Amino acid sequence: MGTRQIIVVGGSHGIGAGIVRRCLEMGAEVTAFSRTPGETAGLTGVRHHTVDVVNGEIDPSVLPDVIDGLVYCPGTINLGPLRAVKEAQLKEDFDVNVLGAVRTLQASLQGLKRSGNASVVMFSTIAAATGLPMHTCVAAAKGAIEALTRTWAAELSPKVRVNAIAPALTDTPLAEKFLDSDEKRGAMAAKYPLARIGAVDDIAAAAAYLLSTESSWVTGQVLGVDGGMSSIRK
Ligand SMILES: NC(=O)c1ccc[n+]([C@@H]2O[C@H](COP(=O)([O-])OP(=O)(O)OC[C@H]3O[C@@H](n4cnc5c(N)ncnc54)[C@H](OP(=O)(O)O)[C@@H]3O)[C@@H](O)[C@H]2O)c1
């Protein structure tokens, strides 16, 4: 068996960068796509390609022939009350979270099928299964991702597994505006049964499990990695 080949879209920063590092630790080679090279492009075992998955296309000729894992990380946290939601914002969130994921999976499909043992990891949010105020745009987009996770898991089984991770607030560039003072960090941490916000590695560890053969009987699932927020009342 050759070296496992993993595609990470959005591997330059945040959770995706953590996943790239985990994949390298597992001995895999990574083909990474993002708009900027970021933290991981220069690492041994990573081939980085610049692309905007909303306005551009992944060039199929740079993909490995056999793809053992695919992770799609681009996402949004645009919050606001229903009365103020603009159609343009809804569409933009749908483009980044959903259409980019559909295009990426389409471009990778043949390579994933060639593996015979491939795993796809999508990203949802706690706000898809748990109703939270102010989350119209993100809930709409990530609700679609959760439904697509099950649809694709059905359509691509048994050769390709498809799962999603639903994080709660995690310390990344995307979440910076909610965590830019000690007061905000403390207030956010206090909301969680496990008394802290998420770290990149909490989520990357879950992705590593879903990418590995340890999860070879798991498909069509949405895994909450959320400090207990989605299922526990204190
Ligand atoms: N952080 C949280 O609190 C949280 C909570 C719930 C769910 N999530 C979900 O978890 C996932 C990862 O979140 P994160 O916090 O790690 O996000 P992040 O810090 O914004 O990182 C996103 C990654 O995607 C890339 N990217 C964004 N737009 C892109 C585009 N149009 N084309 C190509 N690459 C693009 C970014 O790189 P470039 O900028 O270089 O392109 C970056 O590498 C997202 O789907 C998010 O919705 C996060």
C-alpha cells in the first residue's frame, strides 16, 4: 500500500492547518488548497495550490490519481438577527460552505473511488442541530452540509465514507472577533459544560479519526466536538 494521499481544502489556517499537521504525523502526503499559503504550505509532505474555491476551480491535473481522504474546511460565521439578513450574505455563505464543497467533491470523485477505502470529512457547526439565535446564514448553509453528508454517504458507499464534524466555538482566525479580549474568552468558556472553548487540535483529532481506518465502519454521521454544548444542560 502506498502513502495515503489526503486533500485538505483550507489547510492554510485554523482547523484545516491543524488537520494538515495531523495528516503529516500519520505519515500521509497532503495536497492543500487555499487562497494564501498560510502556516502549512512549506512543510515537508505538503503540496500547496492557490485557489479560491468560490470563484475558481480546482485543477484536476494537480490531484493525486488515488485520493484516500478529502477534508473541506472553508466556512463562515456571519451572525445577525433575521430581520437584518441580506440575500447577498445568504448566497455568499452558501457559496463558501456548500457550492465550494460540492465542486471540490466532484473534482475529487474519481480519485476517491480509486482508493477503495476513502474518507471525506465535511464541516458543519453546533448551530445546525441546535437552534441558536442570530445564526440564519450559517444554519442554512451548514444544515445543507449535514444533509449532503448523509446523501453523499449513501451514494458513495461502500467505497467512500462521508462524515461531518460539528464544532462549537474554536480558537481560529474565523472566530477571532468573538475571542479578541480576555473578558470575551472567559464569558465564552463559561457557557460550555467542559468549561473552555475548543482548540484547533480538539477538532483536528476528530478529523484524524474520521480519516483513519479506525473509523472504517462509520459513515453518514455528524460528530459533535463541542465541549458538551449540544447535548448537556448544567
Ligand atoms: N472556528 C469556529 O468557532 C467554528 C465553529 C463551528 C464551525 N466551524 C467550521 O469549521 C470549519 C473550519 O473553520 P476555521 O475556524 O478553521 O476557519 P478559518 O480559520 O477561517 O480557516 C478556513 C480555511 O479555509 C480557507 N478558505 C476560506 N475561504 C476559502 C476559499 N474561498 N477558497 C479556498 N480556501 C478558502 C482559509 O484559507 P485562505 O484564507 O488562505 O484561503 C483557511 O485555510 C469551517 O467550515 C467553519 O464553518 C468553525
